[in-house]
Amino acid sequence: MSVPVLDLRGVAYSYPGGHQALFGVDLHVHRGERVALLGPNGAGKTTLVLHLNGILLPGAGSVTVSGLPVSRDNLLEVRRRVGIVFQDPDDQLFMPTVRDDVAFGPANLGLRGPELESRVVEALTLVGVADLADRAPHHLSFGQRRRVAIATVLAMRPEILVLDEPSSNLDPASRRELAEILRSLDVTVLMVTHDLPYAVELCERSVVLSEGSVVADGATRTVLGDADLMARHRLELPTGFSI
């Protein structure tokens, strides 16, 4: 078996006020997988995501990215390997133009000139918004801003793309178009979502986090088809949606 792209072993974390959010989490994601991270509000999903690129460091246990420990000494390389797209695209878009936003990360890695421009065009093309390069991000629709936010991460050529609620606040057409884009990307994906049909559509495997612990890990349709598991951990499929 290859070295996992993401490997969390016994990860525990308590916030400074004393609230323990994670209790010995084990999670392994291999190259090419698309994995949904599911769970009710307060399960610890956001806390876990913040450990993946060193925004938080575990109180116990370890996190590695393709064998590289997530530690203060390795943060620059870890953050190149792990691209996190947050739920609100405005958290990631702050430059005058789309081109500037997408260029920001690679420029910080030292890319310049034609190489930098090529990286920007590549990332914008992957998400279908190359024609927006010279637009101001705040003039775009929400769906367009989300695509640009993904492009800012793809421009770093990450080994894993972490998406926080990618379908939230999208109209049905934008939701479908984003799904098509995500299916087309040649990158490992960890998708945090409450949108269970989106998990079924995009992720072969699902992991359920509840009260800071992994309580299920398996094929998405098997996990979501377990009525007792779903009820215990406050997960519900939309009315009329069948597995």
C-alpha cells in the first residue's frame, strides 16, 4: 500500500478554554480518493480540517502529508501540498483582480513571468473561469467566486484538495456545474459537507465524525444506508432521496 496522502493517527485536540474537540482521530486518505467527511454540527469537522495544513497542531497524535509531518518547521511545504477551500470564498479573495488572487500563492513560492502566468491560466481553465481573469472578484456571482477560490488553491498544484461545504449557497445549476468540475480534477479530495446527496454523487467513501471521534468509515452508500447510524449521529437524507 502506498504512503497515504493524508495520515492522521490518534489526533486529539483541546481548545485553550478546555473544550476537547477531537479524541484520538485516525484517518487515512490515499492518492486519487474522493472522501466525504460527514457529521452533525459540533462534531469536530472544522477542527480536524484546521489540522491538515498546520493552522492547528495536535495536542496528541500526529498528522502527515505524503510522509511529511505537519509541524511548524514544515508549514510552507505542507500548505503547498494541502489546499483548503473554505466555505466563504471571500475569506480567500482579497486582491484587485481574479488573476492577482490566483497568482498570489505561486508568486509566494517564487514563480515569476511566463511560468506564473501559465500556472494562473491552468488553474482558471480547470474551473472554467479563464475569461474572468481581469475581473474584480467582488463583482462576480457567488458561484463564480467559489470557482475562483478553488483556482487559487489549484494554482499551488496541491496533493490534496480539501473543500469545506462546496455546494452551500449555490443554485441548482451552479451546484451541478461545480460537481462536474470536481469530478474532472486529477487530485485527491476530502470534502466536508452536510449535503449528503453531493457526497453520494462525488465521493466513493465517507467518514462520519461525531463528538470528536470517527464513528464510521466505508463506502458512501453503505454508510448512508445504515439507518441506525444515521439516526444516532443526526444525519438525514432529504425527503424522497433514496440510496
